[in-house]
Amino acid sequence: MRSHPKNEKPAGQGGQFAEQGTLFEPPPFSPEWPSSATKEGKLLAALLDGATLNHPEFGAIARTWRLAAYAHTLKRKGWHVRTLTEDGAPWTGKHCGIARYALDPADIQAAKGVRNG
């Protein structure tokens, strides 16, 4: 067994992390596209334009407070929707966490390639 200097730990034990290889190729980007007439479609269109939205902002666009449900539906359909937490004080008057949703930039690029290609 190789010994390590006193202040150096091997990878995986708090030292430098070795990059893990992949066993399989990732699946091709092929999410389901919701109808543009649905709330999911409106959310996706805004996210594909680079918008990030929280509940009050989406409520102004789509007249609903079900943003989390629509974001979850997009995730189930194969989109990589990110959930970020921000301070809700400007919206609620209290310091609390509210969700802000964004689309992974790789999905935006891939979707543009699918629509243009």
C-alpha cells in the first residue's frame, strides 16, 4: 500500500478528487414538448428565452400560482429545470425562501439546435 505524506490524503478521503469516468454515453436530448397553449408550454417558452421565474412573476404571465407543478411536469418530460432558492421578502414581506426556476443552458442550446436543425 502506498503511503502518503502526513498532510496529504488519497483521493476519496478528503484529498484531491479523481474525476470519475462514465460507463455509458448519455442519452440523446429528446424531451417531450408540451403544447404551447398550456401553462407548461408558456413556462417552457419563457425559460427557452433565458428567463428565470419565481411564482409571483409567473403568476403575472400565466395567471396561476402553480408554477412548481408546471416546472415538475417539464422535469418529468425530460427538461432539466433548475430550482434555485431566493429571499421572498420583496414578494411576501417576510424573510422566507421562495423558488426561482431556470432552464439548464445546455437544454436551451440543444433546443435551439433541434428547432433550427
